[in-house]
Amino acid sequence: MGVYSKWVIEHPDWFIQLDYPPYPGYNFSGPDISNDERVSIQIEDGYWTKRDAAVVFKRYDKHTGSTKYMYHGNDGTSMPWNDTAQLNFLKEEVREAVIQSILNVARHFSIIRLDAAMTLAKRHYQRLWFPHPGTGGGIPSRAENGLSTEDFNRLMPREFWREVVDRVNKELPDTLLLAEAFWLMEGFFVRTLGMHRVYNSSFMNMLKMEENQKYRQVVKNILEFNPQILKRFVNFQNNPDEETAVAQFGKGDKYFGVCLMMVTMPGLPMFGHGQIEGFAEKYGMEYRKAYRDEETDWDLVKRHEADIFPLMKKRHLFSEVDNFLMYDFYRNDGSVDENVFAFSNICGGEKGLIIYHNKYASTSGWIKSSCAVSVESGRGKRHLIRKTLAEGLNIKNSENTFYLFRDYKSGLQYIRNGRELHEKGLFLGLEAYQYHSFLDFSEIEDTKGRYREIARLLDGKGVYDIREMLREMILSPVHNSLCNIINNHFIKELLEQDKKAAEDFRNRAEGFYNTVKAYYESPADIKNTVEDAEREFNSLADVLKSPKTEKPGKYMRSQNLNSPAFFKKAVLIILLKHLKEIHRAENTRIIEELLLEKVIFRELKETGQDDLAASQDSLLLKIVSSYPEGLGDPKTEKPKDALTRVFKDGFVSHYLDFNEYESILWFNKEKFETLLYWLFITAVINSRKPGESANLYKPVSEIYKALQKSAYKVNKLLELIA
């Protein structure tokens, strides 16, 4: 109770007390902190001078003249809590009064936190206040008030918290009781006392001190007794009584590794005040405000968003214990590395495997067999079992079954064979405080041996998308035949107008189209396609000589039409624009299905472009290849109509950075000039009539003039074009 409270005034006999000061040096000359005229209350002088924290305070009854020295609350670990008064729980009426108070609170609130609940466990309550005769006890000056175990049990026959839980469950069953229990009593509070939830201080303290073997043993003991206990734990990295999370764990991999365990272990994860923001000031219930003007560490927040928050959305997978297993991590010499925490869980069809190395060191080894876990065997009996990693994750023992899974930390996807996981387990190399979150497991039956080949090529390493890697492997004939044409060496030969190379272009183009035809199993006759590509390739010579291409816009004037970069793009447009003649679909769709953008991106980088430029030009070429006639025939379609049609293309709006602001649709000027230029080049290459460049140039010139007055507004540009 509070040192000045209703019960201290009205029920002084309910408290642990003496008729005299336990130490002759105590003085009580300080202010009276009682607001009740019947009683005065004084805290020992050492509190005010900050030289001592006495174990008792003075209560003086002004009507009777009675003086009592009542004990402050105390857990025996540091100093008395001088703002509290200690109730005597050996009195039945006290226990009942406290239970009635709890029930009254429960009628108003569905969750009740029981602070320092471990101090009322029978063995600790006796140790602190009524120690065995001949022992010093936990609280100074209490040795002379000792009781034998028999006498103590007669006065307090049942565990107080067991009484509380039973009464709450019976009278207010929708209440959740949440206990704070240090001193490694978490399991006792759940198992014996039936507490609904208990703060798991061992999690914070042992992982902070890297007492990894001890904490693994705590978990193993629970698994061997009853795994259901685990899901009643509230795991945390700080609380109001402790230093902040960043003060204890830092802001690096160790903090995030422990945080990862917190949100993926069964039970309830609890974030402390300011933990995600990285606040370093210790806070407490007595704080009315922060004393430091701390700013949010946004880098820390972003890492939470990347590494932790996605797993918080998977609590349905991690919170239960029916399928939870913890594994030993075996080094190559056969010893167990106790610094590695590895555990798995399953919910429905979802599987998760978490690994964290809580040590500033490197290690490597295998995860194969689980620690022992207790399961029901009928008639209230239990027995211990162990499972392999493959059994724990429901992995098939099949040579032709492969499993894909993703590490949420790195984003990489991995592949493993089912039989290998059964026979060997999973091998990992771990650096200091390294962690993995393996989720999104999928099962593949490898009927054609393709996934086996990918597993062989990766040799345990991860990639961002294994299925895309498979597609690339299947599409390698298409990709190789395209690279055979647009590699820098051959482009240079073509640009130098090497006669043999020009003749070779037809053969290589035919090879490219044949591989596309084979992939789609298309019945198309590619003879005309190859001839058209050859004709358009030959017309490139006219484009290189045309002065008209150098006039419209700064971008056009800056282009070196005889550069390998320009020539490679032009050749790519020629090759790509005919794909729809082989497979009846939009060119953009075919390019995406064949993963050609990746090939184009790599080839453009070979010309010296950076990642951004190569990526933008890859999209540009995909767009332009879908408009083989550029803006179309100016004789049959007005420039405004042609441009309106192009603007409706989603790829075009993305490339031109369309964005709406204050109800106005804007576009990127430089990218528009680039698109306009290449649409014109494409139209010229496509033209079958000599000297037609001038006619094709007219609408381009008109659009460019309108561009200068448009202020880069889409609607304004279209209004200015005839």
C-alpha cells in the first residue's frame, strides 16, 4: 500500500510492524506527510538527507497515543521502497481484503498488472519477512521474527496468487492477470500458480549478458515439462525499472537479433516506451515528463520497419506452441554451440525457421535435431519426443522434392532438397549477432530436373527470385541469341559497316526469332519477319546520314548518331518490334514474359551507362518497340490524335513521370524529348519510301515547338498541337 493510504490510517494492524525502531539510530523528525488529523506519518530522516533508506516509517495515533513502526515494502535486493507500506499476508483478513480489491478493479478493467508479484510467493514471503529460525532473512532486522515452516504454512496454507487466480477465474473469468515475477520464477507462476501471463525477465537479462546456455536451458526445461507455459510469457527488452533497450542492447545487430527472438517466440512481445525510436533516457512510472530532448532515430525506425515489423504481422505463425521446436546447433566437431538459438513453428500451411547467434564470434554448423519436448500420451500422462528439422517443418523425404524459402532479413530466396534436409539438416555459417528469418516455404515437385540444376548452381547461396532464375535458365537460348547480336563487339563491326558482319546480321536475327518461336511453340513463318528486320537494319544507314534527326530539341542535337550506344538501341528496336509477329500478343507483354528487359539492361550498361540510365532506356526501348511506325502516318492521323493515343499507354505515363499536382497533370521534359526522338527514329527506320524522313519529321517538329510553350503540362501540350 501507499505509505499514506486509507488502510494505513484505518487498519494499522494489517501491516508488518514493531512497537520500537528496529535500529536505535533511526530518527523521525521530518515533516508529517499524513493528511488525516487522526494520524501522523513520518519517514525516517535519512530519506530527506538522502543518506539512507530506512526499513520502517513511524505511525503515531494522536487519539490513543500509540506509536507503531511499520515496514516499507521491500524485495530484499537493494533498498526499501520508502513510498510504500508492507501488508502482513499471514493474516487471512488481509488476504481477503486484497483479493476483494483485485476483484473490484477487475470489474472495471479487463487486464491487471501485478507488480513485483514474486515477493508474495510463499517461499520468498517467508524468506523476506518471517525467515526460518537461525537465518538472517531477506530484510534487515527481520531475523528475530522468524517462523518455522510448519508455523508459516499454518498461517498461510495456500499460495496467495493461486487463491487470486482461482477467485478471478470463477467470479470474473474475462480478466487477464499479468504478473511481474523475477528470480527465475516465471515458470512457477504459470505452471503452479496458474497466472495468465508473466513478464519474462530472464529473456532480457540472460540475452543481454549473453548467458545463452542458461536461457536455452530455461526454454528446454519448459519444453520438457509443458510447452504451453511458453505462450504465457511476456518477453521484453526493457521496462520502467530497467535501462532502455538501446542502453542495454545497443542499436546494432545484437539489439535486432534479440528483438527478432522477442517477436517470434511463443507468448507476447512487449516493446518499451521509446524503444523503436531509440530513446536512451530511462523512464519510470514516477516520471511525469521526459527530461531529455531526444530526437527519433529514423535509421533505427526504418530498420524496425524492414526487419521486425513484417514478422509482427506473422504473429499467428509464432505465438502458439503446439508446433514449436527448438534445435541444437551442431558444430562440425559434433559439439553444440549454445550461443545459437534456432527454433521453428508451423501454423496451417505456413512455416517459419528463426536462427540467431547471440555472440561476438563466428560459428558454423548444422541444424538437424530438436531439443526434447513434452507431448500428451493419453490419460493425463506425457512423454518426451525429439524431431528432426525436416519433421518439424513437415518436409518430404523425397529426392525429387525441393523447398523454396525466403530470408526476411536479406530478402534472398534459398532452395534445398527434401531428402538432404532429412539426412543432413540445414548448414549455416553465422557471424557475430547474425540472424535469419526463413519464411514463405513452398514445395516443388521437380519432374524435369530444373530445380535440381538450380540447387547445384547456387550451392547453398541465395538469390532474390529462384523462380525467375528458373525462367532465365529456360530462356537462356533466347537471351544468348539476342546477346549474340547486340554484344559490343558485333555492334562495333556493324557500325563500321563491315560487309561480312552485315551479312551475318540476317543469320543471327533468324537465330533469335527461331529461339522465340521455339519457346512459344509458335507455328509462325519467320521468313518475312527476318526479311523485314534485315531491310530495316539496312535503312539505318539513311538514319545516320539524315540531318533532320539533329534538329528537334536539345536532346536530339546532343546525340552522336554514330556511337555504339545509339546503334545498339536502334538495332534493339528493330529486333523487338517484330516479336508480335511470332507470338500474338502485345510487344510489351512478350518482352516481359521473355525477361528481355534484364538482358537489355545488362547490354546497355556495357556501353557505359549507369544503372539509372540503363533502367530508363530499357523501359524506353520496350515502349518504342510497340510503336513500329512511331507517331504514325501524318497523312492519316493528326499529331494531336497520335500523341493522345501514345499518352494513354501506361508504360508511357510511367516513363514520362506523369504526376498530378493541384489538378494539373505534369510530365518530364527531358524524357519526353527522348521519347519523341526515338519514335521519330523508329518511324524513319520503318519507312519503305526513300526521302520520306522529311514528311515524318513535320509532326515531330510541330510537337517540339508546342513543347517549348507547354510548361510541361500534358493538357496544355495537347491544346497547342493542331
